[in-house]
Amino acid sequence: MSDVAANVLGTQVDADSEEAFLQAYDAGEFEHPSVTVDVALLSAWEHQLFTLVIRRAEHPFRGCWALPGGFVGMQESLDEAAARVLRDKAGLEGVFLEQLYTFGDPQRDPRTRVITVAYYALVDSARFRGVNVDEADRGVAVIDVPWEAETGGPVEFADEQGGTLLTAFDHSAIVGMAVKRIRGKLNYTPVGFQLLPLEFTLRDLQVVHETVRGHPVNKDSFRRRMLASGELEATGRRQGDVGHRPAELYRFARRSAV
Amino acid sequence: MSDVAANVLGTQVDADSEEAFLQAYDAGEFEHPSVTVDVALLSAWEHQLFTLVIRRAEHPFRGCWALPGGFVGMQESLDEAAARVLRDKAGLEGVFLEQLYTFGDPQRDPRTRVITVAYYALVDSARFRGVNVDEADRGVAVIDVPWEAETGGPVEFADEQGGTLLTAFDHSAIVGMAVKRIRGKLNYTPVGFQLLPLEFTLRDLQVVHETVRGHPVNKDSFRRRMLASGELEATGRRQGDVGHRPAELYRFARRSAV
DNA sequence: TGAATAGTGTCTATAAGACAATATCCC
DNA sequence: GGGATATTGTCTTATAGACACTATTCA
């Protein structure tokens, strides 16, 4: 195969043999799938996990709730596309955002082949509540995780009164994978901070861990572990307006510029 | 926007507003990126990690070494595409194969926009050596990891004499991510078995762990931890042909059908 | 003062690291 | 028997869980 042929084909990434070329050609190489990003924006308060959903106005899944998403532009990276979606659809910038998994079942979108690169983002509850939830098609879904630990699998969405929300596409599997990922991450990284404001008490942090993991954690050993980790920085200030002894406020020692 | 418009567009995944529609349209929605899968096939022996590479016959990166890869067919899932690549390019079936990360930098392929969904696969050294390495364009690359623990970052490829191998595209970053992933997995899953034959000694398993992690592990506690995990099953047989007391052979208790 | 949670100190159980002692194979 | 590694047992140290006790704030 000549370089010219490779250029005409235009998309040949692994032209290591004639067979590979022919195979790619036979597979209808001129037809390409669509590529999108979907973002599971997670937050936590009152011992519940939440995610931002948007009501679909059109078929398929009209009236169902979907994660914010959009097409990947030809000139932007995947990370940039995800950040753009988060900015345009949730008005959020500078939050924790990480690639999660790519979903590519040929039937996942009934119209045409759409491969989606799923991301997940974490924000504290104040910023999450500040998202334009006023708009009629925006919604806050309570995440109901029907499995323990890191088993994995789809989750269910409910409104804040407990009513089931119908989910579009495979988005409940995406959020399920996000929950599984963040549960795993809690074991060895300080990702829980991303769900809290800049300053927080040890109890706040413990509640976040319990919410994500779905079960209580030992208070004593949690405090010891967190303080020994070196990731926390005491501010010297204390919380106010509580009907009991106020706890000291801490800050994440290497919080990335937000 | 009407359903008809959505169908004409054909790829509209999140038609929640007129703005979203226009934005997708303006972004040149009829132009789609190419989507490929690349597979980092890893194995380990003699305290070194190896990966299968294929020499590129054409530009770009002519003469450099690339991971086996191929286009995702319009009718196959991502997992199926990765399994097909592994079968066609390495002659392997039924091995551990898992999605790793999706690389989508707009400049990663100099010809056109190619988004690749990277996978990694694990095989024992005997099966790896059985791969058609005889063909002139197949190669075995020694993986040199220039970072500790789970820092992450690209790795370097060398031939078995220590000479540097030039890497195509971002494939050294893909393998770097695979090494990072498997190092993390060793902490909480029995993925090390995938790099060993059906039966193995505790020392074999320890050497695999040391090879992946890049540093020695404590023998006593390693043995205790593995035996206590319940993942190992003693076969009652012992290894032969060694110039010392032969160790007992174990088997992974829930080894998936291979 | 009482309610409520923060924070400290101590004891116990479990897992990891260190190391010595014994076992078993091939030569 | 000698060389080499397997396997067991014991001691020490670090960490987690349990729990009692003291501290501090507001109502």
C-alpha cells in the first residue's frame, strides 16, 4: 500500500499489512461512528448521592432523563469536550473532572452508532445546588445504588420525593460505573475533598465517605487515618452556629487550583 | 426541533434544546472522527515486563513500533473489536482483556482525527512466546518504566538486548497507563494470576508481583496474604526438576474459563 | 446546667515485617 | 552430606476497632 493510498483512505492508523488495509476497507471504513461525551456530575449531601440530569425533549427516550452530553468536536480533545459540556450545560468550570469509561455497544443508541466517552465530575453541594436547576428541563436525581462495595452495575434514579426517574440510553450504567470508580478511589486517594467546600470538619469528611461507600465507617480510625495522611491542614478556625462544641476546620493540603 | 430533524441529523444524542442542536450542527456534525482500538498485550518473565509491538511499514511513524490495533466496525462493540484485533494480530483468544482508557488528542495521528479506545490484555509467558513473533514485523518490547508506584506517564520500549525501540503515536503513553492500571489492580484483585500458567508456585506469583510493581515484596507477608485470601487452591502436586526442595503448586480458585 | 458533638487516651485484635528453625528435594 | 529453596513458628511493630473519658459550645 502506498502512502498516497493511506492518505486517500485518510484514516489508516495501523497500515502494517495488506490484510489490515483490506480488512479495514471491507468493514466499510468510510462510515464512521458518532462520538460523544457524557458527564456524570456527582455531589453529596444528607447522606445521599446526586447527579445532574436533563429531560429529553425528543425521541428516543423522550421525557426520560439523560446525563448532560454532546458531540466531540473535530478540533477538541476529549477532556476539552467534557469540560465544554460541563460549562455549557451546568455552568461549572474548574471542577474535578476525569475520564471514566467508553461505552460503545452498537445498540446503545437506537438511531445510529454512537460511541460515548463517559466522564465524571465532583462538586460540593453548594456549587451543585447553584447549577441552573431552575430551568424546566434540568433535574437533580438521587442515586440509588443497588449493590454493595465495588460490585458494580447500573444504579437507579429517583426524584427527591423518592419517585423513580426513567433513565435514557445506558446512562444508569454510566453513573453506576462512576460510583464504583469513586468508591475505589476513596481507598487510596483524597478524592472525597472534591465533594466538600474549601474548609470542612473531619465529620463532614466522614459523612462524605459514608455517603459514597454506602455504609458507616469507624469514627476513631477514620480521624486517625485522615490526620496521619498528611493531606489535611488545620486552619485554626472552628465552625460556628452549631448547638454543641464546634469542630476545627480543615483544608485539603494540596487542593488543586479551582 | 422536530423528531424529523433529529432523524435527518441522524446522530443527535442529546437534543435537549435548540442551542444544543445548533451547536452540534455548527461544529461540523457531519464530519466524524475515526475510532480505533489498540491493545497492549502484556506478559512477564525474568523480572521484566513485555508487550507485543508491530513494526509500521507506512508513514506516519514508518519503521516505528506500534501496538496491534484496528478500526471499530460499525456493527461490533468495543470489546468485540479488541478481541478481534487480539485474535487477528496475535492469534490469541480467551485471554484477560479489559478496557483501559480512551485517547483522543486531536493531534495524536498526524493524518486525521483518530480517537482510540485502548485495551490491555494479560497472558502467561508461554502463550506470549507462542505468538507469531516469527513474522518479520512482529516484535517483543521490553517495557522500561521510568516512574515509581502509580505515578503514571509514558514508558520506554527496548529490544531484548537493551536497545531503544522507537514508538509510534502515543502508544508508549497507552502502555504506561496499562502498567499503572495493573499496579493498582494488584492491590485488591488477583489479576497477577493472569500472567501465570494454570498452576504455579507461590514464588512464581511473588515474582510476578515484583515484576509488575518494580520492587521486591516481603516474602513472609506475601505468602500469608495470598494463602489467607482464599483465592488459591493447593493442587497437592509439587514442581519438579528444580535443584532444591520443590514447592507446592497452586491454582487460582475461580479462574475464569480460558 | 444539660444536650450534643469534638477530641483524647487506652486497651485489644489483626496484619505486616523480621528472623530463626526445620523440611525436602537434587546433586 | 552440601546446596538451595520451601515451609513453619515466633517475636516485634504498626494499624484498626472498641470504648471510656474529658472538653467546649449553645440553649
